[in-house]
Amino acid sequence: QVQLVESGGGLAQTGESLTLSCVAPEGFTVDQMGWYRRQIPGGERDLVAKLTSDGSVNYVNSVKDRFPISRDNAKTTFYLRMNNLKPEYSAIYYCNLDGWYDWVPYETWGRGIQVTVSS
């Protein structure tokens, strides 16, 4: 299975910042990527932010202007800068990549990164 690599989560205090990173596997061409979160164990993953290949970005309203999404010039590493964190942002965050792997349409998910914000 094609596996991307996530990093950057952990424990933060209210008001602090964290940056999540997602590295696409070699051979993967990303058409669009998204950061999702699961706040309730066993619950659904909800979209946080999505970035398309043409640079278009969509955010959930609760994080707009707070969690900028970005990528490197090679379009292989993607970031979510989580600013001014609050306890309600605690969740497992997932990277999702949708594109082509060795020119075959492919979608893959990361294993998730725990983000815990203390008050």
C-alpha cells in the first residue's frame, strides 16, 4: 500500500502553534490534498482544509484565517500551520492525498497525528 508520512503533532498549550506536515510517497502526483480530523473516537473524519493543484483552498469556517494550508514548490510536502490553538482543536488529524501513483488514479490516507491542546 502506498503510504504517505505525517509528522508534527503533539501536545500544546492554549495559544501555542503547531505545524503538521504530510509528505507524498515517491511516484505520487498530487491533484488535491486535504487535512481532516476526528475529534470523537470512532467518529467520522471531518474536513479541516483542502488544497488543490491549482492553488485553490477551502477551509472549514472554524479554522479559516487560523490554520493556513500550504505546500512546498515541488508539491510533495504539505503543511497545516495551526495557530492560536484551543482545547477544542484537540483531535487526530489525517492527511489525505488524491491524485496519481505511477500514473494510476490513487487516493491514500495517513495514519493520523494526535494533537492535544491543554487549557
